[in-house]
Amino acid sequence: MQKFYHILNYGCQMNESDAEHYAAQLEELGYHKNEDFRQADVIVVNTCCVRESAEKKILGKIGELKNVKAQKPEQIICIAGCMAQKDGEKLIKKHPQIDLLIGTSYVNSFKEILEDYLHDKHVRVHTEMLNNQDSEFEGERVRENGFSAWIPIMYGCNNFCTYCIVPYVRGRERSRSVENIIEEVKRAVAGGYKEITLLGQNVNSYGKDFGEKEAFAKLLKEVDKVEGIERIHYMTSHPRDMSEDVIKAVAESKHICENFHVPFQSGSTRILKEMNRGYTREKYLELIKLIRKYVPNAVLTSDIIVGFPGETEEDFLDTYNLVKEVGFDMIFTFIYSKRSGTPAAKMEEQIPLAVKKERLNRLMELQNDISLKLNQKFVGEVVEVIAEGPSRKNDKVWNGRTETNKLVLWPIEDNKFEVGQAVNIKIETAQTWILKGKALV
Ligand code: SAH
Ligand code: SF4
Ligand code: F3S
């Protein structure tokens, strides 16, 4: 009898990367992936707790699994990831359908934990944080995407931005060695992955823990040299730590993409201080200038939080005007969410939800205008995309991304494309988030 697994994944790229390790370990134990979690013998819910909205959604799903398991009592339910790390045993008390709780330090021990469980069927909780976890070890992966590979270069975060739960659930910063990373990059490229994304909560502090200066720029140069690699992305950058040597490394490289995701979170220096971000509005704008000096066509994106405790209309306008001034290609805007255990949760003057929503809407309207105007510049141009496959809504239309991560759609007509193939597209129309055109073949 075949056994099946299903992974329900939430949260950031780090979680997507971890999920690939869970998949590989399940396959080593003889499980096969299936599409319907109701029929799976093992369900892994890989959780996120960065905002309350994420938690609510996941808790709803865990609730649903109770009914699913009632139909299939032998089913094994594992809760992994950041929420498992944060809430630990509390989750099992509330949701007795859970069999295994796996914190963020146990990604590569999952196979043994599951084997132990299969042996005696006793509930297991592994949420002790092992900050000294061996960062050199990255187990096998089963990748979801056929041409793009995640490669973590560091784990954890030391920044403790006052709103953020991540440092509490991912532990202290630990960098992998350059050799170790390059070895994994080479293996991925040899396996056909042309696009590599280097992952870390603050990639600009890569190598600080082994006392190396300019370590991230040096790493980028090494990755750029790997034979066969086509596109290199990295995330996330921190404006306080992003330095000239990194920008230069991007400018001088052959394969590092010219998109800069540099979250500024707030345009108000006063709020930035309350957030413990370590830079001012002016410093951030200088950084943007520096990026544009070396990389004139840089595509800029950012994360922004609205409604941080104490944010006045004037503070918000600082954010609004910064967005206007820089002209980002895209922004990811979030309503501040109170995370218990973080310093900001205890701050007075929490902002009412209606005010936060109104600010978010104003910011999104502004950005829609900016994105559309920037996209319209592409009309009539030819861009190279890497084909990702048929679009979700229409299999007669394919989608792919440009070097700077713009989403492009084109009709396939009589042509055939392969996933991962480079295709030249002549852009005919621009929308806020997508470009549409025809393939030149
Ligand atoms: N390490 C990365 C990503 C952190 S989480 C970074 O520093 O940018 C991704 C984004 O979630 C953050 O950039 C921030 O904008 C947002 N975020 C984090 N905590 C939040 C909270 N409590 N409420 C709302 N948004 C939050
Ligand atoms: Fe959170 Fe700040 Fe660390 Fe990013 S840098 S993960 S926002 S604490
Ligand atoms: Fe969420 Fe954890 Fe990532 S809290 S954003 S999955 S590091």
C-alpha cells in the first residue's frame, strides 16, 4: 500500500526552503506527495506567526484538520515552523489532533522524530531552541519549482526590530561557510536550476558571526562565478547594513539581478527609532541614491508597516512621501500587528484598526499609480523572461519573469516553450502588476 504526505506551507521563503527538507525526509521514508491533504497519511503544517492574520488562517486550518482526521484516524498531523516554535505545548492542549510539534531547530531531524513516533505513537514535542544548531548542515531537498532554487546562507536574526517576532522564533544569527554555500549552489545548478535565491533575514550581516568584513559582497562574487548559473537573487537586505561593496558587487556581476528589495518599514525617523531599525529617513534616501548611482536601472521594492504604535498622521505622511519620492516598482504594505512578547506590543497608543486600514489604502492607491506608470515604460520594449509555465487562470497563456522579477504573460499560440527556457517577449500592454506581450520566436 502506498503512503502519502501533504505539506501545507505558510509564511516566507525560509519556510518554503524548510518545506523542501520536510518533503525530502518524507520521501526517504517511502511517502509520496499527494494533492489532497484529506487523503494524506502524514500532513505537515509549516506555520508562520509574523502577523495575527497569518496565525488566524493557520489556526482555522488546524481546526479543519480535526474533522479530516476524524475520517482517517491513522492520519499523522505535524505542526512545524514558527508558530509551533512560539506556542509549543499550548497548541496541543487546544488542538489534541496534533501528533508532532516541530520547532525551527529540528527541520533536519524530522525523519528521526517521525520514525520514533511511528514506533510507539506517542505525541512528540520538539520546540527547545538550539541556537548552536549546526549551520553547516543542509539536508536533501525535494524542490517544488523546476528552475529556481532557494539556498539559505544564514539562519536567525539578531536585529530585534521592536514589532517583530522572527528573532524569538528563529534564534540568533548563524552564517553558513562560503564553501558550504557554493557547494550547494553548484549542486543545484548541476541539477538544472538556473536561478538561485540566497536567503537570510538580513543578508547584509552575513559572515559577521565569523568576523569577516564585506563577507556578503565576497559571497555574491563567488556565487556569480559558478558555471551555468543564470540569475542570482538575494533577500532580505537591511538598510542599516547594506553597504557600497554589496551594491558594487551587484553592478559588476554578470548574473546578479538588478532588483533591490530594501524594506524601509517607515519613512518617519521618529518611528524608525521606536522600531529599533538603526537608520534615519535621510540615511535611507542616501542608500537609494547610492544604489541608483551604481545601478541606474535598479528595480526597487520595499516592505512597509502602517499603524505602528504612536504613528501620527504626520509620521504616516513621511512614509507616503517617501514612497512618492523614491518611486518603487512594488511595495509590500502591512498593517502593524501586535505580537505578544515583542516590545512594541507593550507600547501605549496602539492605533485603531480603522485608521490603519485607511492609511494602508492611501498607500496602495499611490503605489498602484506609480507601478502602472513604471510598467508603461516597457510598452514597445523587448524583455527576456524565464518561462515558468502556463498561467494559473488560462493554460493558453504562459507566464515568466524578467531579470528584475516583473511578471510577463504571453499567448502560446502554436509555439512550444519549456519551463526554464529564456524567451524574448515584445511588450504590448502594461497593467499595475503585469506586462503582456508576444513571444519573438
Ligand atoms: N527579515 C526580513 C523579513 C521580515 S518579515 C526583513 O527584515 O525585512 C517580512 C515583513 O513583515 C517585514 O519586512 C515587515 O514589514 C513585516 N512585519 C514583521 N513584523 C510585523 C508585524 N508585527 N506587523 C506587521 N508587519 C510585520
Ligand atoms: Fe524581523 Fe527586523 Fe529581523 Fe527582519 S530584521 S526578521 S523585521 S527583527
Ligand atoms: Fe513567518 Fe517565520 Fe518567515 S514567522 S515570515 S515563517 S521566519
